[in-house]
Amino acid sequence: MARMPLLAVASTALLLVLFVSAPPCRAASGGGPPAVLLPASKDDATQQYVTMFRQRTPQAPVKAVLDLAGATLWVDCEAGYVSSSYARVPCGSKACRLAKSNACATSCDGAPSPACLNDTCGGFPENTVTHVSTSGNIITDVLSLPTTFRPAPGPLATAPAFLFTCGATFLLEGLAAGATGMVSLSRARFALPTQLAATFRFSRKFALCLPPAAAAGVVVFGDAPYVFQPGVDLSKSLIYTPLLINPVSTAGVSTKGDKSTEYFVGLTGIKVNGRAVPLNTTLLSISKKGVGGTKLSTVSPYTVLETSIHKAVIDAFAAETSMIPRAPAVAPFKLCYDGSKVGSTRVGPAVPTVELVFQSEAASWVVFGANSMVATKGGALCLGVVDGGATPETSVVIGGHMMEDNLLEFDLEGSRLGFSSSLLFRQTTCNNFRLG
Ligand SMILES: *[C@@H]1O[C@H](CO)[C@@H](O)[C@H](O)[C@H]1NC(C)=O
Ligand SMILES: *[C@@H]1O[C@H](CO)[C@@H](O)[C@H](O)[C@H]1NC(C)=O
């Protein structure tokens, strides 16, 4: 009795809700909304990107940290989780197998609650900021996300049985104030992109537009035009590069043989002011052991480079900026300038471009001053790359600052990453995204 009804109930309830709330004009194939979204804002104290959604019955707002890694959504189920609609994912069920769980919480003596259930599939929620993980029940509950963005928050689409993992209160340590979990945007089966696509029957892809401050950026799941005020449509103008799969898991807890669920890209070189920086290209490929290569991470505030790459980029950038007066280095950065002596442009401080060159020369992500330079409190302006040490697991980690006010499309179906370069160039920002 435990196995099948979950899914049956889920799809019936889903149809009912969507017939009521879906806009009249929608994708012909499914019955659901063509897209749902999450707001994204930057928490200044931690430099994490946080979001807000509605979960449970009665629906409660939940604040959580966005993460391109991770396996599922996880929230603290120990404190303040009140809901009449949660259900356990039984050990040995199809969902439990799909979640690649081989953990099972067989019995719990206390009063039943999301954190205390019998015969429940188990997961290993990880705080990817502090790299602390624990074990927790895998359960389902109602999750609601908006279907439009601007001018008003639109109608909500509801997933009646959204699968997630129960974290613990101690796991929240290190997250932005008020956050009670993390939203995984990884390629894992039950991370948001794939689970939402399966629930609402839209494309397995999402677009990420991170704001540089508390302003509202957005994560758009499914099939939506990428329209920004004033009248900028980026849907057809993204540049694409293949997404790569690292054959070895990069998560804190994994099973031998697991592939990484993070997003890797084939960086082949870096240019500064149009000139190639000499790099050890072996570091740019992913080895059989899963070491090396380039990934994107929203929990890394700045781009992190293996030591020799870091030095080469710093040296090249210094050589191209010998006319700009320097300032003492401000940790964690090595190369800083007197901010008052740097001109400004529409795309940030007037400094040489940094180009991330992918497999094809034509597909290069041009990084302008707004995304390469970091203004420090003391008035210095520093090249925002950090030394990741001589033996990091991944050689290049493209961090949040470099992604801000850029539109990035993670197309899991097409296995490609689309990027726009700076929206400032087109006189708009992530804050101007609109849908509906
Ligand atoms: C688990 O099962 C045992 C034995 O049937 C029962 O005593 C206990 O209350 C159950 N626990 C929960 C949380 O339902
Ligand atoms: C390039 O990097 C690889 C991997 O770390 C290393 O084995 C090799 O010695 C490096 N080559 C040079 C010329 O430094």
C-alpha cells in the first residue's frame, strides 16, 4: 500500500491545482505552466544567494540558499516544521531508488514528525558552504512556486508531493541569516531542475540571473522567454558551450561510481585584454579520477584558480594595467588598484577584459570590470580571483561575482551552458527580468 499511492495522489492533485491556476495560454504538450521561478537575492553578510518559496500545509514561506551543487532541496525539519501534508518516501520505493539512496531509517520511537518516521528512505543533506553533512529522512510535501515575475508576483503553481531531504538545525550554521535550508540546482534526479521538469512537464533547463546586491534576480525553470526591461529579449542571443560530466562525484558524501552532479564546462584557455595567458592545460581537463577541470559554483563568492593558473592570470593582468596606480593587496585578493584612479564604464571599472575561452574560440565568455573587479571597503579595487592552492579538486571554480548580472542557461536536455555576458552592456540587469 505504501509504494504506488504516493505517485497516483500526486498526479491527480497536480492536475486539479493547475487547471485552476495556469494561465489560459500555455504549452500545448502538458497541462502545467510553461515555467516556474524563484526569486534570487544576495545576502550581503555571507555573499550567498538566497531565495524564498512556499512549502507545507498551511503554506509557510521558506528562505533557503541557492546552490548549483547538492542532491536535493534540504530544509531543517527539526525546528519549526509544521505541516499536515508531508509523507515519507518508503525504503525500497521507486523514488527511493531514483534518489540513489541506500540508507533507510527503519524505526523511530518518538512521536511521528518529518524527522521521526518508520521505514523511510534516507539521504545525506550537505551544507556545501561549510562542507558539513548529516543523514536525514527523505520525504515529500507541498511546494509552491510563482509562474510570473513582475510586475506583480503571479499565481503559484503547486507540486503536491515535492521530494526533499530533512536537514538538521546544526546544519544551518554558516548559512545566511534566516535561511533554513539549501535549494539544489544540480543535475541530480531530485534537485529542482529535473524534479520540477518532471512534475510540470516542461523542459529540463533553467536560467540563472544573479543580482550583485539585495536586488531581485531570478531562477527560471522550464520554457520561458528571457525578457528584460526595457524590451531586451535574450532568448535567441545566448552563446553556448557543452556542459561536461565529471565521472567522479564532487559531493561530500557519495557512493563509489557516482558521477558528479555539478556543472562542468570545457574551459580551454583564459585571455586578458585579448592575449592568451600561458597555462598548464592539463589542469583544465578532468582526469579519470575526477580531478581538474572547470565548474560553476554559486556558494563560492569569487572565482577560485589553482595556484599556477592564479599566478599566470594575476601576472598577465598586472602587465596589462601597468599604468594604473596600485594599492596594497586586500585579502583574499593579490592584485589591487587605487579605486579613485580607475575610470568607469557602463560595464563597470575600466580595466582589461578577462575572457574565458571554451572549446570553440568563438564561444568565449567576456568578463568586464563589473564582474572581474571587487571594490573593497578601503577604496581599493581588486582583481576578484582567489588562489585555490596547488592541488585543488577542481582547477577553476567560476564563482558568484563573475556570474552576477549575466544570464546563464543550464540546458540539461541539450547538455549545454548558454551565457549572455554582462547584461549591463545591454543597459539592463537581472533585476529587470519579467515574465507574464
Ligand atoms: C514505528 O513503529 C513502531 C512499532 O510499530 C511504533 O511503536 C512507533 O510508534 C512507530 N514510530 C513512528 C514514528 O510512527
Ligand atoms: C601540469 O599539471 C599537471 C597536473 O597537475 C602536472 O602533472 C604537470 O607536471 C604540470 N606541467 C607543468 C609543465 O608544470
